[in-house]
Amino acid sequence: MRTDFLIIGSGIAGLSLALRLSKFGKVIVITKKRKAESNTNYAQGGIASVLGTDDNFDLHIKDTMDCGGGLCSLEAVKKIVADGPNIIYDLLEQGVRFTKDSKGKLKLGKEGGHSRSRIVHAKDLTGKEIERALLYGISKNKNIKIHEYFFSIDLLTNKNIQNKIRKKDKSCYGIYALNVKSNKVEKIISRKTIIATGGLGQVYLHTTNPAIATGDGFAMGYRAGCELSNMEFVQFHPTSLYESEVDIDSQVFLISEAVRGAGAVLRLKSGKEFMHKYDKRKSLAPRDIVARAIDSELKKSGDPFVYLDCSPIGKKVKNEFPHIYKKCFERGIDITKDMIPVVPAAHYACGGIKTDLEGKTNIKNLFACGEVAMTGVHGANRLASNSLLEAVVFADSIYNSIAKELKTSKVRKSFNTNLKLIEDSILNWTDDGTENAEEKIYFSHDKREIKEIMSDYVGIVRSISRLERAMRRSKMLREEIKEFYDRTKVSVELLELRNLVTVSYIIIKSAMKRKESRGLHYMLDFPERDDKTYLNEINFKKK
């Protein structure tokens, strides 16, 4: 296949960008599962934006910077905050049905770390509503083609091109992708490639992320030579619904931060509140503080969970959070009168493929946006509901960057080069000498081992000894999986396993380099923040 623009991923970042880029040419969007299956689809909370009369840009910037533990890029934060209102109005024009009050104005919620009510939402299924509207717009657009069940294997760069046209500047020309339905590997050649593959939560045992979030974009970018940054900062959402048993590929159910924003409070099993001991904002403290507080209390008591008490919200909790009410009720919990058992779960990667303010990576013609990208917005801890905002703002930045390029005749001439010539120069995929995997037990066993290593040693609280143990086991798994990959025909299970072990290695390696406690990275050996040595990003690149 050949296309002007290739977008890998069908979440809010990829779909919103596809609609914009379709003005300039043909767009192919590929997704490893169904087109609506993405982290966006499970986002309950909403989008933070300055729309209230008591709010302003400076307050939103301050809240974001405070939450980010000194590592946010002020320039990037100013960008998303300033662009926020226009992004909301644009989504409204595209048909997103945000919740409004009795006067017809957008209803603004409040979440942890925010000093004002500024969360625009669609009840408690905001991501699903945005996904619906964007997919509807794409269904009417003849320039956009979505290919479901296409699994990205590796980016096509200079190393995949015959020597006669190899260039000094490392460039991206598309990808090798496994067509899951035909079980064949195909080349997709593109002028511009955008990684928008979402998160990596499935590297942990307990995660709010869907089964697809296996860190594919992070690992693929790393193998191609992209620079990754801040990978040690993995956000654990404080309030996921407690499950006594969790399947290896499952996601736990998220209880949105908006519930605490509406007045719900955290309590121990004894019924006592505890957050006042950790932060003056109590249950509305930022996520890193709440998650560590819950982790600390569970270690002290030996209890498997704490409670989230919704009684301060009153009977309106059923109407304001209908999806949460329904899911809890199915498990025998009536949140209008029963407290919800909750535990922290892996939720969001604050680090990722490093980009500039135009979404460009260090590889020519390769961009990244959404959770897979590290734009500088989130720093050491993401402020609630800034993720969807960042995704759309930087998707718009990529569009503007490409639009600016195409205004110059020199670039336009280069852009219109014959893609067939490039395709003919790309080496064909070969699996000669490989065989089908007959025993799938290797996949499930190794996947569980990776998840247990990460959950036990690289979770909310870390230490040098835990990280060193994790690294030893990760190194052994990497070697075993690489050897298995080299002699086995590719499959979804094998590709995900390869990506999971790669991402786990990068997170562990990055965490070992930061010998301090900051934001989402808490070290028992170094409990204090060290601005003198570590007021900087930890960058990581394949040698």
C-alpha cells in the first residue's frame, strides 16, 4: 500500500489528525484491533480547558506545572492551555455531545490538582463520545481509509532501503505491518508517518488500559532510533475498582477522578479518612500523592483495598456517573449507599517518544502524538484531564507543521516524489528460516513474568535493590524472547511480547538513572527531590 499520510493508531490523536490531513492527500489509519478500540474509548473523565468565568490561563498553567514536579516544559504547557478553548469548540462543531447544565452551558467538573472547575465531559464516558464523533466524521471522508487488524511491526527507515539510494539523514518511509486476517506481512509506504499508538499499561498486572496497550509505539520507535524521554514516570490511577482476581490480559475498571471532584472521599476499611495526613487537598490531591498514600496505608494495614465513599455526592451520583453506577451495580455495589473498594492501577505513561512543539521526532518524516509522545507537557506527573487535551493540540500542531512545509515549492516537489520508486527500494519482508510457534505456553508464561516483575519491583514505590532485581530478570527475558523472535514467524502474541519486554527494559533502565524521588518516581533509597542533580529529563536511545 502507498499513501501520503500513515497514522498508526485510532485514538483521539490519530483520528483528529486524520481528519485534518485529509485536506492535503490520502490518509491511511491502521489499528491492531477494531477502529474504536483505544485508550481514548475508555477515558471517563474529560478534557481540561479554561472556560469558566473564575478561571484563567495562568491558573491552568500553574496547576499543570505544580503537578509536573518541576519537569514540565513551560512552552509546551502554555501551548496546550492557550489552545484548549478552541479545541473544545472544534470538537463541538464535529458533533461531540459534551454535558451541559440547565442553562445550556458546558458543565465544568473539578478533578485532583485543579484549582478551578474546568473539566469538560460527556457524563462519565467522554472518550467514547469523542471517539464516536470522530469516527462518524471519518466515515464521510473519502480521503481516509481505516484498516483494522493491522499490527505494526517495525518502522521503515534507511536500514530497510537498498544502499544505492540510502541517505545520510535518517528518514521514515512507512512500516512493515502484519495483516492479522491474512497472516501476511505488508509494506505500507508513506510520505509522512505518525505514531499515535497510545499507552503501555499492559506491562503491569493491574492496569486501567485495554489489552491493546502493550507499548507498541514506544518499542517500535526505540528500535528505529527515536529518542525516548521520562520513561520512568508511569502514572498509577489511585482509584480502580478492586478485583480479587485479574486475568493476565484484562483491564481493571476505572473509577473516574471526577467522582472525587464531585465530593467523594477516600476511607480506610475502618471508615476513617486518611488523606489529610498526606496533603492539605485531601482526596483531591494530585494522583501521585493519592496513589502513594493508598499504597502506604495498605502496606500498614495489610488490607487489600481502601474505600471510596460517594455519600457526600448524594443521590445525584447515579445521574452524573451512570456508567460507573451501572458497572459497580453489576458487581453488587450500589454506589448511592455502598462504598466502592478501590486500589491504584497503572494508568498513563508520562514519558514517551520525544518530540518538539510540532510533533517532530529525531527521525525525518516521522511524528508522534498522544500518550506515546513526550512533548514536555506532563513532566513527572500528569495533571488530570490534560491527556486528551494534549493529544488534540499536538495533532493540530503536526497538521500545521505539514501545512507550513507544503507551502514551499521545494518541499512540495519533494513531497510529490513517486512513492512507487521508494517502495521498490524498500527491502521486502522475509521470514525464511523461521517456523510457526507450536507451543503458545511460552507467550503466556513470559507475559505474566514481565507483568509480575514490573508490578512487584517497578511500581508505585521503588528501590535500588528492586530495580536491580528487575533488570536482571528483564535482561534474561529480553535475550530469550529475541532468540525466539528470530526463529519464529510473527504473530500478534509474539509481537506484543517483544514490545512488552522492550518497554519494561526502558522503564527499568530510566528508573535506575534517577536517584531521587520526584512525581511518579518514588525511591526508598532517595526519598527527597534533588533539583541540583535531576532537574532534567532522562533521555534514552538505542545505541
